[in-house]
Amino acid sequence: MRGLIFLSLILFFTSCEKKQEKCELPAKEEKKFEMYEMSEMAMLMEQMYVDNERLKQRIINGDTIGKFPQHFLEIHKAVMTDKQENDNFFKSHALAFIQSQKMIYEDPKNAKEHFNASIDECVKCHEVKCGGPIVRIKKLYIK
């Protein structure tokens, strides 16, 4: 009888040990959190967007336009996320954008048309280079 109880206890404990081994979860792999850093160009474009939202409101309200924001000229030298994207296509659209923007300030009577032309340049470039912000950019148009 003692032998039977002893054998039962051994079977019980060994089966529990095997069950515990099967139930153990593998150690979790720690994920490293990486903070996204905007490129100089992305930061500049965000600033240009905000500036153009304000300019749009001034044009709609018939307020004075002010002066051309000189920091827009940084578009020619701001570092992009992918440096290869700063090619001739980008450079030509950046130049057209700057020219359209300058016209807003030089010819305020036709500010709406010049403003929308500058937004056209943004859209044309983003259709080829980085389509993500197109929907947002189109919200800048003055209807």
C-alpha cells in the first residue's frame, strides 16, 4: 500500500512539473521605442503650411498681406529625409512655388490667384514626391 501511495505521489509531482514547463511563456522581447525626428525639410514644410493658413485668412478677410516670409527660401537648401529626393524635379517645383508665393506680395490685387497657383505647385510636386499630405495641402485652396 505504501508503495502505491509513493508511486502515486511521484507520478503526481512529475506530471505537475511537465505541465508547468509547457505553460511557461517565452520571455517577452523588448521593443525599442524610436522617436521620429522630422527632417529640416519636413519642419520647414510644416511651418510653410501654418504660414499659408494664416495668409489664406488674411486674403479672405481682405487684410494687408504683409511681407514675403524669407524663411521660405530655405526650401532650396533644407535637408530632406531622403537626400536623393532633392533632384531637378523638386528644385524646379520649389522655384515655381517660391515665385508664386512672391507674386502674392508683389501683386496683392490678385493675391487669391497667386496663392492658389502656389498651392498648385505644392500639389504637383507632392503627386510625384510624397503623396501623403496632398489632402491636407488642398485644404489651403481659396475657393
